[in-house]
Amino acid sequence: MDEKVFDLLEKVYIELQDTKKELKQDIKCIDSRLTKLEIKIENDISQKISALYEDREIVHDRLSKIEDKLDRIDNKIEKQEIEIKVLKGGKK
């Protein structure tokens, strides 16, 4: 009976050792893939995010300039409308 228990324990121990080796290999594989992913994020994705931010700033600046120009045009139109009203009023 003791021998059967010992054999069973030995089998369990061997299986645990094999499982431990497999887990170590899996962890190494995951670690390697994680390292590759970190490098890709740092080199590729970070640069793309920075470029997008810079482009957004450029677009924002251009929109601000366009809004300023539209405001100036609107002011000129309002002044011209007033001048036209004054001129039309003076002819009556």
C-alpha cells in the first residue's frame, strides 16, 4: 500500500515538475511578446499620437485664422449696410 502511495506521489511530483516547466516557457513567451508590444507602442504608436496632436494644433490655428477673417468680413459688411442705409436715406 505504501508503495502505491509513493508511486502516486512520484507521478504527481513529476507531473507538477512538467507543468512548472511548461508554465516557465509560457511566461517567457508572454514576456517576449509583451516586450515587443512595448517597443511597438513606444516607437510606432507614440510617434503617431504625437503627429496627430501636432496636426490637430495646426488645424486649430488655421480655424482660428479663418474665424478672425470671417469676423472682419462680417464687420465690413455691417459697415457697408449702414453706409448704404445712410446713402439711401439721404436721397429721399
